[in-house]
Amino acid sequence: MKRLIIASALFIAATPLLAANPPSAGCAAQRARIEAQLQRAQAEGNQQQLAGLRRALRANETHCSDASLAAERQRAIQKATKKVAEREKELAQAQRKGDPDQIAKRQAKLDEARRDLAEAEQPLLP
């Protein structure tokens, strides 16, 4: 009887440790975005996109963690920062040449790169 009580107490104490960790807010936000895209793709009947989004959702459920999200976000910021620097150089070259059409095109590309950078810098939470 004493062993049964001890075993029961240990089981009850260990139960929270056996439960899966709840997903982080960042992973939940990412999952919500994927699910919204899934619904749109399903409404449009886009089978290829559906397959890709289902894979992304499974990967999110299996591998998503705060650390992986932070690393992914940092890579996106670095890539966007590099793109902004490239676009700034291209704009400077166009300005040196003085071609108004090229200047306008390069400015538009720089503006787009800056928007991409601002988006990459946004927190993942909804």
C-alpha cells in the first residue's frame, strides 16, 4: 500500500514534466499566418501552394522554437540590410550618370528594399 501511494505521488508530480511544452507565441503567430495562407490557397484551389503550406505547417509544428525563429529573423534582417546597401550603391551610380529614368527606377528599388528591411525587423507576433 505504501509503495502504491509513493508511486502515485511520483506519477502526479511528474505529469506536468511529461506534458509537451506549449508552443511559443512566435511559433503560434507563424502557425496562424500559415493557416491563413492555407485557407486562401484552398479557396483559390491552388493545389501546389496547398502542398507547400501543409509541409510548412508540419515543419512549424515539429521544429519551431524561439531560437530557430530568432535565427531566421536575424538572417532575414542581414539579407535585407545587404540588399538596401546594394540598392543605395545603384542609386548613387545612377545619380552620378544623371539619367532621370534610371534614378527613378533605382529609387523605387531602394524604397522596396527599405520596406523589405522594415518588414524583416518587425516582431513575429501578430
